[in-house]
Amino acid sequence: STYALCKASKKFKVEKFVFISTDKAVRPTNIMGASKRVSELIVQSFANENKLDRSESNTCFSMVRFGNVLGSKGSVVPLFLDQIKKGGPITVTDKNVSRYFMTSYEASKLVLLSSSIAKGGDVFVLDMGEQIKILDIAKKIILLSGLKEKNYDNPNGDIEIVFTGLKKAEKM
């Protein structure tokens, strides 16, 4: 589909084409990361082709790589809220797993900014600051929900956090 979209964009002389990728495309360990990496290579090839023959199309092909967007589909926040709504437990793969996060506002700003400054073939990556432990997010969501964590020190708490172990190819 990425190839078809690039080809159509070039054919119909679309001014800007920004591919939304993921940090999982760097040294991919799963299908999503690998497919995003292949798509990046396709977009890059269209950008390189344009550099060789600018007369055929003026489409500027570029890419942005996101980390985790807070609250988006697939994000831990909606998952944790759903688990709390059902009475728990909250499932976390490992107590030491951490991730970079950005807000949807930051993500949309990155897309708009990248499209305005792209020269063709660019890969834009937002400085996402410090990693955040998933366990810390789970604990904060429990508190922000007006509940208390159920654990060894607080057996009368409301929501337990259960560790499920890393999934195959999942990074710490």
C-alpha cells in the first residue's frame, strides 16, 4: 500500500508526502517494525528517484518516526483504564520495561513541521526526552482513578498490578 500511495502521489503531482513511521522500524524485532522499515525504504527510494529526475514529479517524500503516542490506540493508557474499569488487575510485562512517550499534540506538530521543512528523503525524529517506566504509569493511573494499588504492603487496595513477562522479541 505504501508503494501504491507513493506511485499515485507522484503521478498526480502531490506536493508533500509524509510517511508516519515508528521507532520500531529501527532494528525491527516484530512484523510491525519490519513492515514500517520496508515502507520507509520504499518512500526513500521514491525520494531518491526524484533527486535523479526532478522533471517527472515535484512530490517531496519524507518520513517521521514516532515513539508511543499517549492515549492512542495500542497505548498502555487506554488498556490500563479498561483493566481498572473491569476491576483489575493491571498487566505489566516487566517491572523494568520503559518507553518513550509523546502527546498527540506533539505528534501532529511533528508531522506539520516536517512537511514544511522537508527537502525530500528526510527522516524526522522528535527528541522524546527521558524514558518512563510502564510500572510508574500503571501506578499513577490507579491513583488518578481515585483508587489504591493492591500489593503485599496494602492487601486491602483496589487494583493489583500483575507482571506477565516480556513477549517474544519485545525490548526492555
